[in-house]
Amino acid sequence: MNQATAIELRSLGHEAPVAEAAGHAVSKEIVVGYGFWIFLLSDIVMFAALFAAYAVLAHSTAGGFSGRDLFSQKSVAIETACLLFSSYTCGLMSLGVEARRQGAFYFGALVTFVLGAAFLGLELREFSDMIARGATPQSSAFLSSFFALVGCHGVHVAVGLVWLAVMVVQVAVKDFRASVVRRLQCFSLFWHALDIIWVALFSVVYLMGVAP
């Protein structure tokens, strides 16, 4: 594809191919999607390492607090409900994007943000309560691995909330441009991946942590 054709396609609202291999043009959407999947897979590898460390150190309490002493199943259940329902509202937001309906998008984004913020607030309260009781990351190998694993997930949720806020501003300013839609699709993948990781985290850390 020559430069003149690329400029003409952009003027018509189409994305010009950004690369060519063996005579076949590769669209920017495919390149971005492929790159983001690589990022997600690398993130999953990192969480797998943290899960492995936690599994090895879960019983290394140094005679101090264990999961049965610290975990509140009621609070964690509320956290889980908030995050899982936010995945549903994120799906509604994506449907609004596909239909190019700003009202549906804003509603889904707002509810997703509120539920994600509620989840993060409950998690921070859990951490502060544990630290107030003397269960700090320095107390034992178990607590070090716990704070590293759960805290890393919490940081991802916080990044996701900032990302979502930025995307709302971009939609308000740029509407549903192709580049904005691609970023929203990447955000949706990121948010759903966090939900899947949390389900594994909830099962391994909180359910197994209180088992006799």
C-alpha cells in the first residue's frame, strides 16, 4: 500500500495497514490486539509465580497469625461480589461501545468504576485491620507472600480504575474513534482477566486459608 492510498483511507475513516508480511496487509487492530495479549500472558506468568510462592509459604507463619486468624469470609465475599458484578457491567459497557451509544457506555463505565472502587476500598480496609493487629508483611513468610499476591492484584485494580477514568474522558472528547474503541477493548480484556485471577486468588488464599 502506498502513502497516497493510506492517506485516502484515513480521510475516509478507515485504519490503514501498519505492516505487511508475505504480501498480506496487517491492520493496526490486529497488531494492537496481539501485543496486548502478549502483555496479559506475561502478567499471568507473574501472578503464577506469586501463587507458587504463596503455596510454598502458606504455612510458614513463624508461630504467628494464620489465615484462620485473619481472614473475614463475610468481607471477602462482598469484595468478590463487587468485582464479579463489575465484570458484568464492564460487558454492558462494551455492548454500549459496539452500539455506539454513549449513554449505555457511560452507565456501564460508572457502575464498573464504583464497584471496582468499592472492592479496592474493602481490600485496603482489610490490610489496615491486619496491620493494626500486628500482622505486617515482615511478621512471617506467610504474610509476606499474602501481601505480595493480594496487593499486586489490588494495584492492578487501581490501575484499571485510572485507565477507565481516562477512557471516559477520551470518549467524551473524541467520541468512538477507532483508536478509542481499540483501547476500550483492551481495557475490557484487562478487567475480565483481573476477575479470573481474583477467582483463583479467592479459592487458593481465602477459602483454603480458613480450611482446617
